Amino acid sequence: MKNKIIKLLEKALNTSVEKGELPEFSLPYLEVEAPANPQHGDYAANAAMVLASQTRQNPRKIAQIIQQNLCDPENTIEKTQIAGPGFINFFMKDSAWHNALKIIDEQKENFGRLDAGGGKKVQVEFVSANPTGPLHIGHARGAVVGDVIANLLTTAGYNISREYYINDAGNQMNNLGKSVLLRYRELNGEKIEFPDTCYRGDYIKDIAGEVLRKEGDKYLHANEEETIAHFNALAGGIILEEIKTDLKDFGVIFNVYFSEKELYKNNGVNNLLDKLQKQGFIYSDGETLWFKTTDFGDEKDRVVIRKNGDPTYFAADIAYHQNKFSRGFEEIIDIWGADHHGYMPRLWAGIQALGYEKSALKIILVQLVNLLRGGVPAAMSTRSGEFVTLREVLDEVGKDAARYNFLMRRSDSHLDFDLELAKKQSNENPVYYVQYAHARICSIIRMAGERGIILPEYTDVDPSLLAEPDEKNLIKMLVRYPEMIQGAANSLEPHRITFYLNELAGVFHSYYNKNKVVSDDKNMTKARLFLVNSVKIVLKNALNILGVSAPEKM
């Protein structure tokens, strides 16, 4: 519906120019939105105000010119109205909304799918936790945000690849191997003073215990450097497999697991830095190499090679993003923890030095999660040694509740996740409330079937019978589902889907509590069955994007 109005506006503007009523101008992006107040119409456009500076005319006068040149061949507009400084309000005919119900029924699971992306190749990289310990709830929020953004963009017509970057090089991995060795020695009776740099979770003891059980004390007198390297690879592999298992149970599957070690093959990182130095983006200050990130707006230049000759994380990240672009991705989306906010300018500088537009890299920040139990901070086993793990949350509340709750707020805002609320089978629990709306509709359709009433086709329905305010509201909400998907995809804001679902479920439950769907009125029953089935289709389509199930019974 929104796109139809945009096309009508574009045509009206072109006609206004052709008739000499408006001067030539550069057509801007036309914003058409549903007003907060329904009395202001079904949609409102700000085209006249946007064009005022270009045409040097009063926006209300421009609005009048547009209004006079609007041509509606499909006869979908009831009336238009100029409001305020120059808004054009559109009031749509009931028949326009009713026809949209037919489209929902025809497209079913494809309703809401768009071709806005045009098959553009986009990579979404997320989670990318070091394989030094289990995933915690901070990783979990980033995992579901990344996964749903990927689902959302796929629905909007983009060609998406999900990628996990394995940070398996550097000191953190060496500390992992050392941690296992120290616990191994401890299990063999040695008294160990555990350094602060080592990992302390029980999972380290488990790995060391498994080594001891299988191979005995053979590593007690072995070369320490070789043993640490061996334990590093062993523990990293075990932990990564556990991470993959946890993610799979969370509904997150990656297309690619990319090892950081790949970047260093054939001296890849240093070769790229040499190239950038020859191009003037990197300079030497004694034994240290610096990247001129200030040339691209960063607050200070950044080190890429330390005095000891080791590359920094930034150096590896430049090489990694060069690798991404070399694989043909036209756009890259990185999902990071909010503590990496200061890292964004240097990476944007890096890709610009590589010759790519800053806009080709989008970075989504994910804030912390406060885990609560009945409104107070939750105490859990924290086998990770530092954080509550994703596995603990999954075991307690399940995949659906975990995924839905992690998406209840903007990703860049703090989130309170109440475990007790997430388990409640009541309207207080948002995921239950939405899933119950779907199950309730399935129950209505089953009950109708038991009475010999089959789900009607659109041609068997008189949509004009759907005249109750809640019915009209439901229809308008369903029609706006693809508009919501397009807006969420454009802004990379998956929380818009949960907001939409909460509202749609609320309107449906209110409608159901006031109106009988299956009644003695045959024609009304057909119309209402058709309507609630349309709600069911949209609920399921949206829940599928979230990776949350749409149960038929609860």
C-alpha cells in the first residue's frame, strides 16, 4: 500500500513539472508513513516540505499542486487532505484493504517477502567469540541479533552469508593451552599458583581431566612450549565444537567458520601492510608501524605492528575485511559488543584505505544483558568462570523464549531478561502471548472443521462484513507487515518485528474476546475465519524470521 502511494506521488510530481506548475527538481526519497493518530488518515507524506527548499515555494502550495495532479487509476484512495505545514494525508477505501487480504491468502508463507535487495551479496559476521570458553549471554544476544538480521535481509531479497570468525591466533589461545597444562599438573598432584591471565572455569578442569584419563601423566615432563601448543589446539577444538552445538540448539547455523590463522598463511597480513605502506597509509616510527587512520576521521593514528614485531588485532582485521571483499561481498555487516564502540572509526578507515566506501561496512553494536529472576539479579552456576552461559539459559527457558526476549529491545540498548517471566505461561510473557495468538487461531479453525465449516477461499467471502473497528485495525496491521519488514531491513533493526508481533497479538486477542468467529451467521463466519487465518499466516511468517516456533496447540 505504501509503495503504491509513493508511485502515485512520483507520478503526480512529474505531471506537475510537465505542466509547468513546479520547476525542475531532483526527486528526493519520498517518506510515506502511517500517522500516529488514525484521524490523520491511513498514510501521510512529507514530499511538499522536502521539496520546498529546491522549488523555493511554500510547502502547502506544493501540497495543493501535488493533490490536484494525483491520479488514482485503481480507485484505492477515498480522499486526501493537506495538514499542518504541508503534510498530505491519505485516506484509503475499505476495498483497498480488503483486496490486500486476497494477496495474503494467495502468497501465504511468501507474504512479506520482498525483492528490495535485488540479490545483493551481503555477509553478516557475528558471535566470533574466542574459542577459549563457552558462550555467555552477551554472546547469545549478539547471536540472535545477527541471525535475525540475516533472516530479515534474506526475506527482503538479499543474498546472505553468515560467518563466524574464529580468533584462534595470539596470546589468548596461548593462555588457553597454558591454563589446561596448569590444571593438568594440578590434577597430577602439583601445587599450582594460577596466574590471573589464565582461564579459571570448570570447563578447563574438565578438559585437563579428559587428557589425564586418556593419556596419563605423559605431559608432566614433556617440552612445555610444545605441550602448550598441543593443549591450545586440543582445547580450542573441543570448545569450538561445544560452541557450535550451543549455537545449533539456539537455532543459529553459520555458512562459514573462518579461522584467523588463514590470514597469516603465505605472510598474508604483512604483505597487505607492505602494500598499504607503499600507498602512504602506513608509516614507521622507529620499530613501530602506524596506520594513518586520522586521514579518515579517527581521533588518532593506530598501531598495526608493535615494537616486538607482532601485528595488532587491527592489522588482522584489515586483512580479514580485505578477504571478505575479495570473496565478492558487496556489503559487510559486523555485529559487535557495545564495548567495541571506539574501534569503529579505525576499521572504517581501514576499508577506505583498501579502496571501499565507508558505507560498505555496517557495524551493529549489541549492549549488555542484565539477567534477572523475578525482578532481582539472577544467581546461576556460571561454569564459565566469569559469566552465565548460553547453555544455562537455554536449559532453563528454552530456545523460543531466549530468542524472543533477546530481541525485545533495540540491540544498542541495555536489556533486562527475567528468567521467571520467560517461563510463564501467561499474557505477561511476550513470547507466550504471541505464540498463543497463533495457537488460538489454529484451535478456531479446527473447531470450525469439526462443525463441517471449511476454511473459505477469498471468492467465497464478503469482506465488507468485516466492519468492526478491531477488524479494520487487524486488516490494516496485516497489510502493513511487508512495510514493517522493509523498514526493519533498511534500518537493520530486528526488534521492530517483536514490537509488531506484540501489537498484532494484542489487537487479535482483544478482537477475539469481544467477537465470536464461528457463529450461526454463515457469511459472517466465513469472513471472520478468512480474517483470522490471515492473522495466522502473518504471525507465523514473522515468527519464522525470528527463528521462533509457531505452535498449533498450547
